[in-house]
Amino acid sequence: MRSRFLSPQAAQVAGCSYRQLDSWVRAGLVVPRVAASGSGSRREFDFPGLVRASLLAELVAFGVPPGAARVDELLQRGEVSFGHGRLVVDVREFRKVVRSRVAELEGSWSG
């Protein structure tokens, strides 16, 4: 598996649009391994960044506002409370899912 992923690849793995990923980066919710340094430059994400973006995309798909997602807590503890409920994530299993998505999509990426 490759160790660097450009923004379009990261968005594809996470299941979100390029614009959505860009918005999360600008908001500090997802941090690229290599930040864009100006017009025409490229962001690069590592695998932990893909996991974070993928988890955020899943939470947003379930109606959790991006700013309230508490992704750090979920990745560290595997659970988080929201209002009257609790969300539990098997982080190891989620990483396996993201790794599978990468393997599935890698053949379609050039370079």
C-alpha cells in the first residue's frame, strides 16, 4: 500500500467530495501530511489522515455536524457520547475497512 495520497485520492477513499475534504482541512478537522503551499501545490495525506477523513465522512453521513464529530476522541477511546446516546467505533476494524478501500481503488490511480 502506498504511503502518500493526494487530495482527490483521499476524498475518494473517504467517500466525500474534494470540496468537502478541502473544507475540513481549512477548518482544521483533517490535517494533511504535507500542506498546500500556494496555488497549484498539492496536499498529501498519510494513512492516519485517510482514517480520520473517512471517519469524519461517515459521521457526517449519519447527521453529525463536522465541528461536533469529536473524531480525536473516537479514534483514541473508540467511543463518544452525543446528547442522550453513545457512539462506539471499533477503530481497528474501521482501519481495516479504510485499508480495503485503498486496496480496491489503488488500481484506478495512476502514478
